[in-house]
Amino acid sequence: MMKTKTIKQTVSFKASPHDIYEILMDSKKHAKFSGEAAKISRSVGAKFSVYGGYIQGTNLELVQDEKIVQDWHSQGWPKDHHSKVTFQLKKHGKGCRLTFSHADVPEDDYLAKKQGWKEHYWDRIKAMLQA
């Protein structure tokens, strides 16, 4: 049995929940901030692929501008191991507060993924919003 951990992060953006939802769920906008190919469907049960296929998964729950829940598999993990990512978006002042969790991350990949979310998602989204 593989040991796993959960990443929990909260980040604020100077953008509306709608804008952040679109950045995460629109293939072109996701590719723009990440610099890598993204194929994202907006249907529950549909597959997605981001960061040029490094991350693949399935949409489990989608609530427009409020919540995204996805099953994730990262390259380098055992073939049958999946994790669960949840993005919750709430209006906060003039911007958006994103509450995030990534459950069932293999313990040996926890620190890399925890830092990766900050560097490859939150920092890049903020940079894109300022451009």
C-alpha cells in the first residue's frame, strides 16, 4: 500500500472567479499560462490532458465559476494510481480566493507537487493576469 499525503493551499488572485475558472478550464488559456499543450473538456466524465500530457485525468464535478473536481494522474506515478484535485473559487473583495486540495499524492512526490502547484500554476496565472 502506497503512502500518500494531501496538499492544501489557498491563493488569492486579482481576477474574478469566472476568469480563474476559465483559465483552468479553457484549453487555450491553460496552454497560455503553462506554456505547454492542454486539451480540456468542460464535461463531467470527460478526459483532459495538461502540461503536454504530463498530467492526465477526468473531470468529476464542474460547477461553473465555483468548483472543479478532477481525477489526476501524473507521469512517473504507478499506472493505476490516481489522485483527486479540488479547486474551489469564491469572490473575495475585488478578486478571487481559490481554496485548493490535492489528495492521494504519493508521499515521495509530495514536496515536488506542493512546490509545483505554486510555481507552475499560481505564480504563472498571476504573471499572466498582470501581462
